[in-house]
Amino acid sequence: MSVLTALVLLANGLSAGVLVGTQLGGWPLLVALPPDRYVHAHAFFSTRYDPFMPVCLIATVLGDAALAVFGTVPPVRLAQGVAGLLALAVAVISLTKNVPVNKWIRTVDPDRLPADFAARDPRPSWGRWNRLRSLLAVMALVANCAAVVP
């Protein structure tokens, strides 16, 4: 169990780190760019973290689930179960809110933006969902860290 706990902490830390890094660096750049440059930059960024971040996130969910079910200390199992649920929420938000935008932006030609792009600009919504999933990933990491503190 100690090896699995270490792997979960690593995977959770890496996935939370990617999301926090996006909040601190990528997002401020994307929101400041004019639409054509935004489309170009977002399409570039959105392919850089796949499959690394999703694999880390899935490993966190599955590892925490196993630790919550097969662990021996109830408070630790509870913390790991909470962490797993928080990481699962990150995955659900990613799949339903952020990934569809990422896929759509990769199909948009920055030199020929759709006429209604200003009305469809996904940045406000994408940014809110990204902030939420970043917060949830960090909360999962805190719960996982709490599980290993005696």
C-alpha cells in the first residue's frame, strides 16, 4: 500500500501541477491575446498535456479508489476516498467542459475565424471551468497529503 500511496501522490501532484501551471502561465497569456492569436496558441497548448495529464489524473482516481477500499485505517481511507472523488470531478469537468473546447479550437483556422467567433469565444467559460478543476485537483492533493500525515 505504501508504494501505491506514493504513486498516487506523484500522479496527483503532477496533474495538479499541470493545472496550476496553466492557471499561472498559460491562461493569462490566452486571455490577453486577440482572437486569432488565441486560437493559434490554444491549439498549441491543448495538445501539449495529452496524454500525460489525463493519465496522471486517471491514476489518481483509480489509486485513491483502491486505497479507500483496501486500506486499513478508516480516517486514511476516508481522506483517500475524498481525494479520489475530487480527482474524479476534475476528470468529469475536463471531459465535459474543457476537452470539447480544446477539440473545437483545433479545428478553427486562425486566419479565417468564424464570423460569429466573438459571440462563441470560449475563453470566459473555459477559464471558469479550468479554475474550478485546478482548485479541485489541488484539494485532492491536500486530501492525499493529509492521508499520509500521522
